[in-house]
Amino acid sequence: MASNPYFNAPLTPAQPRMFNTTIAKVIWTLVPVVTLGLCAAVPFVVAAVKGVVKAWLAVAYIVGEIAIIGIMVALDPNADSGNPFSGFVLLLLIITAATHTALLDNDKISIGK
């Protein structure tokens, strides 16, 4: 009796998951918000270590975070000038990082996976 190749074929591994529970998803999504953007890249580094995303995505977030925070500090070093631009860009970083963190386990998104 010949074996069927469909029965003996290895199963394709499932995509690793970032979040095990909804509470974990909420906590990880709050990391960039609670740290005011200073740890915006941390969820992506953890996701890269878990194999959820590729390492280049984590590196891009690290470089982007350092660049944004560095440029904002360089543009407004005393922060008392009343210029809202630095705060606005930091708020955009926080919102972007929190949104992307919440979407890490979304199966419809394939960029960086």
C-alpha cells in the first residue's frame, strides 16, 4: 500500500503570536503611551525576538525613535519656548507606536512578518 504524500507532509508552522491574552495585548499597547514614547520600540524588539516580525522592523523602530526624540530635543532644547511642534511630533510617535503594537497579531497585515 502506497503512502499518501498529503498525510505524510509536514504541517506548516503557525505564525508565532505576540499576545497570549487580551490583557497582554492591552498592556503591550500601553507601553508606548505610559512611557511617553521613550519605549516605543520595546514591543517591536520583543516581537522580533519571539519571531512575530522580522528584525529589520524592530531596528527601524529603534532608529526612528532615536531620530525623532533626538531631533525634537535638538529643535527645542529648553522646552519653554511655547512651540508646540515638538510635543505634536512626540504625540504622533506615541499614537503610531501604540497602533502598530496593537496590530502585531493581525493576520491581514504582512509587512515585516
